[in-house]
Amino acid sequence: MSKHTQHLEKIKDAIKIAPLSEDQKSDSMKRVEEWALEDKAFGTLKNELVEISEYFETLFAEMGLSK
């Protein structure tokens, strides 16, 4: 399993239990799945998720993926 795949799985697991609205969770999952299919730069995915909720800034920091 690649490092990006591991990160995506952790992000998806975190989204499921995140203090987000159902719409935010749905939109976040959609973006993660699109990213995986289109193989976008990981930084692009991070930026898109942070636009949905500041929650993701904390999540990425906990995962060691912050700037």
C-alpha cells in the first residue's frame, strides 16, 4: 500500500467520525474519491478539504501532513 493510499484511508476514516455536517462529510468523501481517481497532487486535495472545513487543518497536523 502506497503512502498516499494510506493517507487517503486515514482521511476517509477521519471524515466518517468528524464533527462535520452530513453535507460536508459527503463533499469531503467525494473529493477524496475524485482525487484518487484523477491522481491529483496531494496538496490540491489538502487545499480543497481545508476549504470545506478548518477541521482538516487539525487532522493533517495530527497526521504529520501539515506544512
